[in-house]
Amino acid sequence: MRKLRRIFKKGGIRRFFINTLFDSTFMLLGIVVGSAFAAEARLEAIIATLVTTSLALGISTGVSVYEAESLEQEKTLDRIERAMIQDLRGTLVHDSARSITLVASLINFATPLVSCAIVIIPFVFAAVDLLSVESAAQISIAVTLSELFIVGAYMGKIGKNNPWIKGLRMLFFGVIAFAIGLLLDTLI
């Protein structure tokens, strides 16, 4: 676990994770607003759209992070090899670079799916008739906005800023995205 934590902090993996989490959360917010508050909201379509879009974003970010991180790790290894005048293949340094790349890719693939799993829970309750679609959408919006606040607060904490201000700032942007989505939904 300690090694995984160290890998997470290395190579900008945390930055990739936070970017992907924000992207997926705002995307899910848009889907909920655009589909759940529509005149004829269909629960099956909402759930299918949340899952397939999250899967597509996970594949996209996983592959793009893999490619970007592979390139960066190769450049770093090349610089080290030139300085040491030695091939590093098969060494701990080489293996560590590959591990960082793989972990970063997997984290970024899984992030939209985890975010979706959180946001979709109210709709699962609606699917088994414990909630109405409208109530599920309202709870899902609250959960999504809470997720933005929590991640913003986390960013404030690790950046040694005021977590409340960072959290409220991310919440503000989420509310703006929600309001714009709701406005567009009523106009269309």
C-alpha cells in the first residue's frame, strides 16, 4: 500500500486523477441534468448513458494517460541513461517507470467508473421502485455537487490552501454547470 501511495504521488498521477475526476463528475452532472429532467425521462436510458459514457471516458483517459506517461517516463529514462552511460532495462529504475505508467493508466481508467458508481446509486434505487426518477435525479445532483466540494477541499488540503474555499469554489462551478444545463434543458 505504501508503494502504491508513493507511485500515486510521483509522476503527476495525482494531477491526472484529479483532472479525470473533475471531467467525469462534470460529465455525469451534464448527463443527469440533460436526461433526467427531460420531459420524458427514461430510467433505462439515463443509466445506460451514465455507464457507457463513463466507460468511454475511462478508456479515453486511461489510454491517453498511458501514452503521455509512457513518453515522459521514456524521456526521463533516456536522460538518466545518457548521464550514466548505461542501459537501464531490467533495473529497478526501469521497472519503477513502467509501474508508474501502468498505475496512472489504471487509476485514470477507473476514476470515471468509480464516479459513475457513486452518482448512479439513486437511479438504481429508482430502478427497484424505491425512488422516483425525479427524486433520484435530485439526489444524484446533490451527490455530484458534494463530490465536487470534497475533491476541491482535498485539493486545498494537499495544496496547503484553505480546503473550505477550494471546496466551495469547485461547488460554485458545479452549480454553474448545473444551472446552464437546466437552462439549456428548458430551452430545448
